[in-house]
Amino acid sequence: MTAYSELVPPKETGCDSGYVLGCARQGGEMKTIAKGMLGAGVAAISLCASALMLHGQQKSVSVEGYVLDSACAFTKSLEKPISRECALKCANAGSQLVILSDDGSIYWPIADTTPATGQNARLLEYAGGRVTVKGKLYDRGGSHALVIEQIAAAPAKK
């Protein structure tokens, strides 16, 4: 068996397919590493393209709901905050504020920067009240995260 470990012209390798990498002659049949490398390259490009497409699939949304602390949203199964004072007290103690939509979905406000920063400061003035938020939605494993682009007070729910 003869093998080459660099690009060599076809006449030196006996291969008909042009310049090849590592053409090997075995049992009268020509095999090339280049074919395998081409397949691996196509697979790698496809994987990268898929990852970029998934990354680009966050969508712009508008969400309306109550701003309350995350602990109450989960542990008390509230449909709205107990009070503004309660939401502020929990937020000031370190609990992350979330947006609880009318359908019961919970949206975690996140930063789109690295390192990430907390979003409570942007939400404190709305704690305990209703808001309309516009931004980029990221869904993963049933969780909803929202990069806030605009936020405004919303009318009280009737």
C-alpha cells in the first residue's frame, strides 16, 4: 500500500480525480481521504448553518401582563400581584421580577448583552401593575425569555 500525506498531482498518485490529499492504493482500487473530508466538511457546514438559523429564529413580540416577583408567580399561582408594595418588597430583597401574561405564561426579562445584567431596575416602576412590553422572545424547554425593547404601563384589566 502506498499513501501520501500532502496534496499531490494526479500523475504521481495514479488517481483520476485531480489533486488529492492522501490518495491510497489498495487492492487495485483507489480510495481518497479527500472524499471523506468533503463529506465531513459538508456535514460541518450544515450543522453551522442550522445553528445560525436557530439563533436567528427569536421573534419580535408584544406581551401584556402583570409585573410581579418570580417566587410569587410560581409558588402562589397568582393571577395578579397581591399588591405593589409586596412586589417591590420582594424585588428589593433580590427576587427577579417577571411578567405574568393573561394566559398564565411567565416571561423572564433578560439582557442581550454579555455579561448579562439584571432587568429589575427597568421593571421596578411597574411592579404590581400591568405593562405592555415589546421585545425579542426566546423560547427554550418551555421557558420564555424576553429582551425588552419597549415597556409601557397598560390599562388595568377589567
